[in-house]
Amino acid sequence: MRPVVASLALSLAAFASAPLAAQAVVGTAVPPSTVPNSEPRPFRFATQASAQGTLVVPMSGTALPALSGVTLDEASRAAVTRAIGDAGFKGGKKETLALRGIGGWAQILLVGTGPLPQGEALRAALRDAGGRAAQALVSEKQPVVFAVPAGLGAAAQTAEFALGYALGQYRFDRYKSDRKAPPVDPVTFVSADAEAMGALWRDRLAAQAEAVTLSRDLATEPANVIYPESFVERTRAALAGVPGVSIEVLDEAAMRKLGMGSILGVGQGSTRPPRMMVVSYKGAGAPAAPLAIVGKGITFDSGGISLKPGAGMGRMKTDMSGAATAVATVLSLAKAKAPVNVVAVAALAENMPGGNAQRPGDVVRTMSGKTVEIISTDAEGRMVLADGIEYVIDRYKPAAVITIATLTGAAVRALDDEYTALFGRHDDLIEAIDAVGAPTGEAVWRLPLHDSYADDLRSPIADLKHGGDGPGASIGAWFVGSFVKEGTPWAHLDIAGTAWTDRGDAVTPKGATAWGVRLLDELARSWKP
């Protein structure tokens, strides 16, 4: 690491002013509520259940399947069959049909799965059915009995019903003064394989659902609630007491001592100082070298001096979704006691146009000594990632590095919200990420990284500049990758289009998606260097 050379007269963020921590935080409104979010329904697993509340029946066609362990007499089955015909219900992928007054059930909800695929794709189909049931019953107060049809496969597949239900029932309502009390009665999953389903839920999937909730909560909270310091506090609370987890936090003074001018430069216009948070977990039997996940954590992005348009700026509270997913992935793996070694870096800053904000044309120096000319202060995400990458490689010597960030609008224009843009130079890692995308329901699409993009990032006065004309998503990824040491496997996930949804889907209500938690959980378990 090269020392900072004062005679260069560079506008280095790390040394430009007195510590921001000494300045008063002003203009912070009291949040409208500190009421916790609604708790999800508890889950049970049983081989039989009595007729009480709502019965959920997944269907891949028009024929009512056999329901072992659930009471539905011949007359009731005949009534359901007539209703299916009268309603024209086909069991399609997005179909539901609610029936009342049949047998001893207050309601029978039929949930279409469409024709069921084989192999790993079956997991996604069953998970989606569970999520659609949860969303249809989000306000239903009575107990729910979820009948798992026989013959759908082993518990590894059928447990996806429970994960889908857990993901689909998510709600964020803590700031609603008129919010209704959430349902508290359980969901009972009835299956001949109930014991194995329950074990898989408790041992792995419950932790994954909790991690998705953490990531969604962090990204949904307003920016006057979640900022670098409170992000750290919220993460500490979520991981408190989890075996094998350690947390390291670098404040301004520590980052300044390390020469992290890149992240400090982004945060110097805000009264809320930046933080670098490292959350690590090593399970029993894990490899020596960790998988590193470095997440962009811009808790609010105004664009800085290169101010964004006002329309839609409120959504920029979600610009820390990469960091939220990174730390939530560690929660998922650690609570499930996975035999993995993983390190998550949350590079946290607030990008504001204050009087001390960095300017277009400034030059900053990263931890390794590289100098970067600032072209637009709204290209700040790649700058916080730079110091995060260099720190984790220097201190943790990872087997591979994954960067995840809401980085570019170009990725949104290329892929909308159907795919996350995937970049990288190591084909085995890229293929491993692509392989876990479909079964986890988090699809990726590889975009190019050509060496010619280096020419677009040449600066006349610094080692490189951080933006330019051309393919924005690829150039942004190339810049990020330039801070990864040669020979270290690296992949980049641009989640600008997938971190938030205005449409929602079966397992993701409208809002923050927590994209990447399920994919990275699976990747950490399956990828071998």
C-alpha cells in the first residue's frame, strides 16, 4: 500500500476535512413509528389435520388430487369438482380459486401450479405455489392447513411449499398507524413426509426466510432510519449470539488510517459518516479460504453534486440493497450452521450534496494507492466497492470475490427486472452462479467484459477515471473488477433492475426483493474453488 502523497495536491476525500463524526447530525426527523413489523405465521408439519380454517390444495390440472391426512369426504370432493368446472379453473400457474361452505372448512383455496416440471425446476414451481397461497391468505385470520399432494417428490422438493409461503407472506407495515393485526394462527403443512419436511425447514429454510426478511426490511426502511451507523446496529442485532459469526466495523478514523479515500470521498458530503462493516462466518468443516461477498451500501443516493432528478429519488433508499443481501446471506448460512467459510463486506455511505461533498473532477486514492478521477458523483457505488474489495482481499485472502450492487441504469435498460446482469472473467465461477439461478428463482444473464473497456476508463491525470461513454453496465463492472487482484476468481452482480419490484410475483410482494440471498446461499454451499 502506497502512502498518501500530500504534494500531489489531490482532493483526497480521506484528508479533505475534519472528521465528520465530530459534526452535529442535523435535520433528522423522528421516525413516525418504532412498532416492530408484523410477525409471520408460525409453521407446523404434521401427517394429518382436522377440518378447521382454510384448506390449501395445490393443483396442476382440473382433477382434485388425493389428500392423505386431510378430511375431505366424498360429497365435499364432488362439490369442489363441480365448482372447478363452473369456474373454469384449469390449475394454471397463476390461478387460484377460493371456495367457501364446503365440508367442515371455512374456505378451500385451490392454487394452480401449472404442469409440474422435473428436476430442479420443480422446486421453483412448488415454491411459487406456496407464495401465491400466502398472498391470497395474507389477511385470513383462521388457521391454514396446506395439503401436500402425494407423489411430488422428496422433502427437498415439497419443503419449497413452506419456503414459498414464508417469502410470500412478507409485509412491511410498521409505519402504518391503522395497520390491522396480522394472523397469528399457524400454517400446518400436511404430508406423509412431514418429519423430513419439518427437519429441512428448521435446519435450513427457516434461516433463509429470516435472512430474506432482514434484507427486505433494511432496503425498505426510510433513509432517516437506516443510514451507515444504524445499518451496522441493525445487523449486529440480527446476528447477535449466532455461533461462528464475527463482526468488524471500521469507522472514519480507521478508514482514514488505512487510506480509504474512495469510500470516504463518497460519504464526505453527508452529516452521517460512512462505515465499512465486515461480517464473517466459518462453519465446521469449512475450507480455509472464504468466499467474499462485497455489497454496495449507499443508504441514500441523491447523486451528490451530480444531483439526480427529483422524480423517483425516494427509491434511492434502496441503493444499499447489495450490502443488505451480503450480510443477510451470512445470517442465512450461519443460522443453518452450513459448512462454509464466507465473509460479507457492507461498504456503507450516504451520498449527499453538502458543502463538503466531493466534486466532479476531484481525484481520490483507494486503499491500495490507486488514484481515480471522479467524472460524476452519481457513479458512487463503484467507488465504495473499490475500498471494500481491496480491504477484504488484503485481510481475508478469499478464494473468490462476488460483488453485488445496484450499480447501473444500463443494466435495467438491458434486462429490465427479469434478470440480474452477471459479469466476470472466471468461467467456472460464472457457470456456478448461472447453475443456481434457476432453482433458486434468481435468474442471471451474462453480459460482456471486454479488455477494450479499459480504454474508456483512462484518465489524463489519474490512474483511471470511474466513468465514461459506452456500455454503462459493462464499463461499471470493468471498473469494479480492476480492483480485484489478478488470479482471484471474481464475479459481479448488477441488481439495479432486480432489487425492487413494482409488480411483485408469487414469492415477492411489491417492494424490496432481497435479490441474491437465496442464490448466494446456494452458491456458498455448492461452489468449490
